[in-house]
Amino acid sequence: MTTELKHLQPTQYALGLHTTTRELGLAISNFAGETRSKVWDLDRELSSHLHQYLVEFIKPQTWADLAFIAVAKGPGGFTGTRIGVVTARTLGQQLGIPVFAISTLAAVAWSQIPSSPGYKGEEKSVNQVIAVQMPAQRGQVFGAIYQLTPDTSELKVLLPDTVMTPEAWQEKLASWNTDYQLIEAKSGLAATVTSVLQLAYLDWQRGQRPNWSEALPFYGQHPVEM
């Protein structure tokens, strides 16, 4: 039995935030043809300028137009990740709307899908396995493996976000029993804010309505600035 997917009203929007790096990525969409996004390189000024950029970015929409918020939860830099998640939680609490915390690595994987808003590569089979790796502190790596469902309605988690040694990650990949595409998440991650928003919308369509208090950052390691 299939579940009927829900859709936003044309006048409803969703807001996406990506702050896990030194860049700020914002996106807003009604998933009915109107989507816009922008990235700013704010470095250490992120915390002092985030609210200002948010207020200006959502115009002409207003806070009352938002149906939910999506935020990149990490892995990433400790300070930036914390700022983004705290901001999303605060907005969700004040507006009384759901907050979806989306893996940074999952957003990178989704950006490789031909149907995703930020996709810029060649057409590929959509029933593919995508392994994503990202540098971590102390010479370790973050790794995760995903698979897109044939109808492009879900990104299945085959290996959840994990921090490990490069050797352990290579062993994991070497023993993987299916073909996969390996993606290295090194730079430009804030641009995947559109993927953060899209992944949240897929969950929203399936009826998920996470409370703001459920949005928690994923650091993977002890709080050391990346």
C-alpha cells in the first residue's frame, strides 16, 4: 500500500540553512516552481551576520509563510554547525513549525542526482549507490553510503555518517558488494543547501513533522574547530 504524498500550498514555503563550513548557504522554495538560493563567504562573521542575511533573504516572503525549516546538521565545523542548528531550532520554536536536521553528507550525495536542483554532471542511472567522504580532525575521515530509490523519492542510508581512520574507510569500500560512486566533500558544501531543503521536503511529503527539539547537530568528534 503506497502512501499519498503531501504537498505544500503554493503560498507556503520552506527555508533551508547550511552553516557547517565558513560559508552561509540559504535556500527557500514552495516546491512549485519557485526556488532561490544564495551562498555567502562570511568566515568568522557568520554568527554576527546570519540574522541580517536571513531577514533580507526571505523577502518578499515573511516568516508566516514558512511551513518548515531544514538545516544541515553536520558533520562540519563545530562553531558553524552549532550556529545553524541553534538558529533553526529557535525559528522552529518561535514559529511553531517542524525543523528537519539533514546530514551534510546526505546533501552532498543528493546533489549528485540528476533530478536534484544543484546537479551539474552527466546523466547517470538513478538507482545508484553513492559513497561520500569528508576530511575530519586528527587525520580521520567522515564516511557515509547512500542509495537513491528507483523513483527518486528517497535517499536510503546504507551506511550512516561515521568517523573512522582512512584505512578503515578504505577497507569498508573495498569490501562493499555493489558498485558505487565515490564523492569527496571538500569545498562548496554550502551550495548543497538546495539539497538539504529537497531531502527535508521528501520527509515532509511522507508526513514527518519533527519538533524543533529533535534537531540536533552531528559533530562526530570532540568539539574542535574544523
